[in-house]
Amino acid sequence: MSGIVDKRNNAPDERIQIVRSALKSYEDFPKPGIVFQDIFAVFSNPSALEALFGIAKDYSAAIKDDIDIIVGLDSRGFLFGPIMANFIGKPFVPARKAGKLPGICANVEYSLEYGSDKLEIQQDSMKRGDRVLVVDDLLATGGTMAAAVDLVKKVGGEVVSCWVVMELAGLKGRDKVHAPLQSVIQL
């Protein structure tokens, strides 16, 4: 969602800079060569958190008539997805790492920037044809988000949009995601 504009006066949304200034980076975490972008720093700054939740609510409100369900990705998508879903009166569905959800689950295996994992969703969490917004904090190499899109399709949903707070644009993860994608901040 690069270049978010305040529709009241056509000015760039100042909330993005408030959020951006609260982010922290940690070099060589979780392993050498990786620069970890920490969204939790925003949560310790009340002004930045209010700005970020405002952006999230505005985005969900803008597409509420186009979606039936919000899917949040394990684990930081759980911070934003339920707030967005509650704000627009839509159900929230978690997509979790393997073995964390009860009942019959569909899963997909995917590659991470430093390994591989499985993502699961409860088989009966949506109906065939449900329109879905997928939410997470970060898009890096695109593996997790691409897996989420595939997983939603596997259980019968249609991904209308993906929304992330941060996108590491240089890693070109967006190219792996076969659905529209909005990012608040590109690093």
C-alpha cells in the first residue's frame, strides 16, 4: 500500500512515517546474514501502534464488501487479523504451523528464507467460494504468503487480497504471491 494517501486532503498518510520510525532492525538474527525487522517495537510505542491499527482498519474497511473472511498467518498475522475482522464484522480464521490446530486440517509445505515449514488451516473454516483477505506482518521471500494463498485455495476459498505491514522489496517475495498484495511499508 505504498503511498497511502489521506483522502480528505490528498496528502501522504503521515501515519506511515510514525510506524516506520518505531520499527527496529536486528542484524544477524535469527542467523548470520539476516536483518530481522521487529514489528514488536511498534507495539511498545502507543502512538505508532494507534497509527498502525488505524491504517489496518482503514484498509479492511475499504475492502469489506469484497471479502467474507480474514485469514491471519501464524503468528504475527494474529495481531492484526482479528482487529481488522472485528472492525468490519467478518470472521477471523488462523493459518498455523503444523500440529497447532485441532480437527481436520489441510496443509501445504513451503520454503522460508532460512528453512522450510508447513502451514495448516482447518478444513471447515470456510465455504467454497468465500472471498479472503490474508494478513501478516512481513513479506520477505514470499514463501509463507504464497503458501497461505495456496492453502486458502485448497480449502475452497478465493484470495481477494493480501495485506502486510512490511515488505522487504529487494527480496522480490511479491513475485511468488499469486494474488493482489498491499504493503504499508517497503524496506
